[in-house]
Amino acid sequence: TRGVVEGTSGTCSPSECKEAPGLDLAVFGDRCSGKSSLINALRDLQHDDEVAAKTGLAEPCTQPVAYSFPKYPNIRIWELPETSPNRQPEQYLKQVNGKDYGIFIIVASEIFKDHHGHLAKALQNAGKEVLFVRTKIDSDLEAHKWRLRSKYMENKIVEDIRQSCVKYLEKSAVPNPALYILSNLQTEKFDFPSLCSRIQNHPEVIK
């Protein structure tokens, strides 16, 4: 077997790329949704750190890319190729060896779309744990602050965005979606600590 090579693309699947049992965590979403930034935040790295996931690349990854989790050596994070409305869920999951991952995180920076819901439904039908992360909440808050001025209430806006995401996912046949709202600038705010706790307390990590 092989260990995780930082930022290595297409060299092995989770079932092959292991030194020891643990949790393989897959992160995927549309292009520019904040996947790499989320991976760096989970690994407690800045974007300019040597082993950080590269952000703002001109060309998206076309194969799963593996990253180690510095604090927890039995967690491996995988950045999967971007999703697309034109891809059938079964086709996409076959391409990325979907059966090999323990948790899937679907990332969106604005709204979750139909193909996110279809993928989540296919994963849940296969018995997989699916989490939803709504990134870049900072941009929404800045826009509302400028528009609402004295009527601006951050907690209400965040809750409205949360409910909007949940309703859309439920409409896409995803019952009780596990949704986390994240800030790209202040990772300690909002739902980031809860997301970290859920990952770190996964049975495969504890075992």
C-alpha cells in the first residue's frame, strides 16, 4: 500500500493510498466554490503554506487529489474533480471511486443546485454520510450590510441563508441535510467548529 502524497493527483484511490485504517474525506463542488480554501482551513493551513491546497488555479483538477491532515494522521482529505449539471451521479461517482470515501462534503458558494441534490441522494442511497458546506458567507454579509445599513442584523441574515439552503436541498429529496455555513475570512466563526468536531468524532477516526 501507499501513503498519502501531498497534492498528488490521480496516483491512487483511497482503497490503495493508505498506510493505516482511518477516514477518507471527499470534498467536491462546482468550480470556484471554495473547495481548496475549505481544505486548507480544515488542515489549519494558510493558502501560501508550502503544503497547502492551491487556490485560484486556471485549470481545475481532473482526478482526486490527496492531502494529509496534520493534526490527525488517520484522516485523509481528497479534493475531487468539480461537479457539473451535465454529469449523471452514477457516472461521476464511478469516475472518482465514490465507494471508497467515508464522508462527502458538497461545497457551494452561492446556492446548492439540482445536481448537488442528485449526487447527495445517490450517495445517501449508497449509505454514505453527506455534509453540505455553504462557503463565502462574508460576501453575502457585506452586500446586506451595504444595502440594509442601520437595519442590518447579521444573525437574521445568516439564518435566512441557512433556511433557504435547507429548503432547496429538501426540495431535491435530501431529508434533513447537515448544513454548515462558513466564513472564508474568519474560520472560527459560524459553523466551522461544529464541522471540525463532526469530522474528528467520526467512528473511523476514534477507532
